[in-house]
Amino acid sequence: MDSGFNWLDILIVIGYFVGITGYGLWLTKKVKNSDGYFRGERKFNKWIMMGQAFGAGTQAENFVAQTGASFQMGFASIWYQWKNMVITPFYWLIAPWYRRSEKTTVGEIVESRYGKKMALFYSTFAIMFFTFGQGAMLKGAGKVIAVATDNMISPDGVIIGMTAAFIIYSFFGGMVASAYATFIQSFMIIILSVMLIPMGLSEVGGFTGMRASLPENFFDLYNASTGVTFFTIIMLAVNGVIGITAQPHMVSMCATGNTERDGRIGQTYGSFVKRTVTIGWAITGLIVAALIVQSGKSLTDPEMAFGYATRVLLFPGLTGLMVASILAANMSSASNSMVNTGALFAKNFYQEFINTNPTDKQLLLMGRISSLVLTLAGVAFAFYVDSVLYAFLFIETIAAFMGIMVFGGILWKRANRYGAFVGVTVAFIVYYILNYQASGKLEIVYDWLPDLFGWAMLAGFAFFFIVSLLTKPEDSKRIDEFFENLEKLSDEGKMENGKKPLASKYGQALILVDVSTWFTKKRWENFWQRYREDISGFFYAWIFVGALILLAWGIMQIP
């Protein structure tokens, strides 16, 4: 069937726009100061935190890219999205870093670790990260909706309309509007992830029909012929675990909950929801591949696969619901990015270099204005970028290079600003030199190649360690204060005489922060008790990893 996009679909999309914008504006009454705008005053429960982590971490480019990849290469391409599967348990260990820092942005964390100049260096990257990220997600939505509506709406028209909507409620409601709207929109993302599968399987003759139409290796959970080798998975995992620590929205993802545990649960299990729905995106790619073979048609761009399935499989009304769900996926992420961009500029540029003693009202106004201007820069990048998959990998790769100084600086106390700057710079230089040699072209966004990424990361970390050892250490008083914060609980309910208690007293010492002291006798005293929260949560998260991999494998065994 090819139902097109009719008046009922249009009404549903308009209803979604009006409803979510109105809801976001209604929430603006909760914003009373800059902390409420930037961090929601750290009052979100674990369910809102999970919805925020899932919704803000899931954009249109994710399912557009994954469906297109599995359409072209088979189910094993799921590891491009599942690269963070094997490192998701580490989110449980990492999440408290951001809350215990007592900062509003990652840029401020970098400042407390390395000083103002490195904070400026990081914040410049962070704004670029949000700009590129918004561009990629807007392009993803534009591609899929244009195809889904049979080009009734152009990709550029989608980008402009969607941007106007999320800007309205994010500009006024900040993180409060973003977090609650994202929680609502996360349910719509789950809908879009499974909606196409029943109708698609019926259309192609179930798994039997798909197997008859597609090569057998399209149903492998792991297959080196797709280019997703074991080495590729390892490099993608390195990209993920180091890069996630430097992603500039991590404070909002991990530190805006009522408690540290709310932040851990939200970031870890919200991410597991995304790993689960990724299975649906990959299956959808196989369905489209079988549809194309059986119909004798072709797609000029694999990333049209999701939009094509939406147009040919869904009835009137359902197509509109799908388009609204795609918009939800993007608007939730774009809204979070917009607020975080404003926080970064207001706190790390405006307050540091323009007005060092602003009133709260001035800080709030600057956050709103800068978030608006920088979001429009993201729209400009959306018009430039072509491949959504490689734009997505590029964004996470530049975060991984910045992660050298964030991840390395928390695990290694001797790290200094000189090693951090040189390590990050060398990683970027090596990456671009190797890609230029391999392709013969100078590009901003290269096709992601695991070996070139690996060499760049190795060079970056090598210089990070060597230069730090050969140059002057950071001020010991400031570094001691930085790490003392990480050793103390930030939960208001556990304060002792108005002071933060040692986390080890409650079994919540951070095992990664203490990694350099594991080889001392003192650190092994009461080891299991000291790190009880880290160890138990990490163990349960690995059970989820195994269960999801087993689920995906079982589905691919269906005859």
C-alpha cells in the first residue's frame, strides 16, 4: 500500500506541534531563576531522568542511520548504534562525577580541573558539538519526513518548522520544559520504533519472506563482511566510553536528579531503553530491504529507508502519528542541546570574560539569547551535512578526542593543562592527516574508519601522559579540592551538620576515581563495602547487556 500523506495526517502533526509547544510553555512557570533554567534546580525523579536520557539521547539521525545501515549491510550493522552497549554499565560509575562537581556545565568542571583557559578551549568545542549535533539531527528528520510525506514537505521545510517549535518552549522554559517535554516525547519515540514492524512483516511474508529475499548474512548478529569487525566494535566502544565523559550535556543528563542514584538510574537505564528500541530500527531496515527486492524498486540513498517504509506501510492517520513521533525524537534532543548551549555560553563565556559579576536576571537573559543564536547556527550546519550516519559518528569522534582530557583528568591526578591541550590537539591533527592520506580529500566530516580513529586516540593519550609528566603540575590546593568533591556525597538528604559526608561511609566511593590507588594496601581495606553502590549497579547493568544481546540473537534465529 502507498497511502501518501493526507488531511488526517496533517491534523495529527499540527495537533502534536500545538500540544507539545503549549505544554512546554505551561511549564515555564516553574522557572524562577537561572539554576531552574539551566539545571531544573536538581529536582527530577528517576523516571524523568530516564526519559530525559532516552529522549535527549535519541534523535532522528539514530533511526534514520540505523535503518539505512541495516537496509544496506544487514542486522550486524546494529553495532554502529550498539557501540555504547558494552560501555553502558560504565554510565553507572561515571554519572556521579557530574553531580558531585556541583557545576552547571562540563566547561566549569574543566575549569576547576585545568583552569580558565582550558575551560575556554573546552567550551569552544562544546558549542561546536551542539551545533554539529543539532545539524545532524535536523537533517535526519528532514530526510525521513520528506520521504514519508512523498516530498509534500521538503527536508528544509521540516528543519525550519521543527526548529521554530522547540525554540519557543525551550527559550522560555529551559531545562524544566525540556526535561518534562522529553519525558512525554520518549513514549512517542518508542511508538515509532515498533510501529512499522508488524505491518512490514505482513507485507514481506514474515521472516520466511525476508530470508528468501535477502542474503543469509543479513541476519547475523555479528558479521565481519559488513565492515563491523570485532576491532571496529572495540574502537566504537572506546569512542563511546571516553567520548561520553566529554559530551557537554552530561551535567543535565546525570546531575539534575533529586539524588545521585536518580542520576545513575536515569543515565544507565534510559540508555538501555535506547539499546532496546535500536533492535526495532535494525529489523525495519531488513524489512525495507526485502520490500525493495520483492517490488523490484530501488532507493537512491539507503538513509531513505525509514521514510520509505513509513510511506508505503502505514495507513492515513498512522503516517501522521509516525511523523509526529519523528518530530518528538528530534525536538526532545534539540531542546536539551539548546538549553545546554545557552548554559555554556552564559557561564563559560559571558560570566568569565564579559560580565564577571552578573545578576541572576542578566545570566538568565544571556543564556536565552545565546541559546537562540547558536541553535540557528545548527540549522545552517543541517543544510550542509549530507550523510547522517557519518555526521553522527563524526560528532561522537570529536567528543572522544576531548574526552582524553576529561576522562584522563579524572582517572589520573597528575594530568595537567599542558598534557590535556597537547593530547587533544595531537589526536585531532593525527586524525585529519591520516584521513587525508587515506582519501586524498580535505573534508570536515570523513567516513568513520576504526583504525584511523584508533591511531589518533593512541597518539593523543601518549602525548597527554608524556607532556603532563614533563611539565609543571597543577596547583595542588585546587586539585585537592577538585578530588575532595568527588569523594563526598552530594545528596542533600545525607548532609551532616550542613556538610557533605564522605561517600565511602555510605558505600558510594567512586571506583574509577580511585583507580590509581588500587595498588595500595589501604585502598583494599573494606574494598567491597566502600564501593558497594558502584559494584552492585555495575553488575546488574551487565546482566541487562547480556539479556539484550540474547534477545537480538533470538530474534535473528526466527525461521
